[in-house]
Amino acid sequence: MHHSSHLSVVLDLSPTQWHLSAQHSLPLSTFLAQLLAFLNAHVAAKHENSLAVYGAFPAKSLCLYSSSDPAPQSQPIDANSYPPFKLVDSTIVTRIMQELDDLGEPSEEAPSSLVGALTKALCYVNRITLPSSSTSNKRTDAIDPAIFPDPRILVLSVSPDLSTSYIPIMNAIFSAQKLA
């Protein structure tokens, strides 16, 4: 029996770096189209699969989408699209565009908050893979580990490495190893 899988995706959404990337090979719109196809494939692979997407913007990170807490949006019915895919696609793209519009045009862009987004993804994975406090009062040997999803975190970054984020990222990696 295969159990469900959870995928947390951390996206580096630095406007400056995406502008540079678009000049050479990959614009943000093309990247998002390919990413959304990948995310929809993960959701479609098994009904119980879950998904969370985190955005690392300059000086802030936030959850763009979570299948455990989807954004309530009234979507017009479209006979040519599968509703769960449309919900994932529209929620992620709308949140990214809102955040990028809110950033405005700063004179100097703050570094991407990749470490913050990675830490939020780790906290989310920890929350969904550990028994809740209501079940911890019961016998711990009665908890079946097969009911918890197999978690994965995927980090997609377009920015160059920063020496100031090396130690925090390594700390996040060590924390992830302890979760396993």
C-alpha cells in the first residue's frame, strides 16, 4: 500500500533576479506555467496527496497555497478545467501577483527571504507529520505511521547564493534530518 505524499515547495520570487533570468532564458510566466503543471501532477497522482507552496519575497516569506487550508474563492464554473487544478493555479498566481504588486519599485531590493520560507515549510511538515496533542494523550503505540503523509520539500531558487544565509539554511537542513 502506498501512502499519501506531502509536497512543500519554496519559491524564490525576487523580482530583480527574475528580471535577469527573463533576459537570458526563463521568464517568470514560463516558469510558473511549468511549475503549475508539476504541482497539478502531484495533486493528481493520489487523492490523499497534499501540497503547500511558500513564496520567498524580498524581506518576507509567506504561504501562497495550502491544500489543508485552501483560499475560499468563488471560481466561475469552466467546463474545460478540472476544479482542483484551477483552484491551485489561480490561488498561487493571484497571490504571487498581489505580493509583487505590493512590493512596488524600491531603490534597492532586500535579499530574498528564502530561509524564512524554508523554515515555514519545515514547521508545516512538522505539524502534519506529528500526532496532534489530542492523540498524544492516548497510547502512542496505537498510532499508525501510515496515516501520516510522506513529506518532501522542494526549493526552487533563481537568486545567487548568499554567504549570510549559509548557516541558517544548514540549520534548517539539520532540523529536517531530525524530522526524518
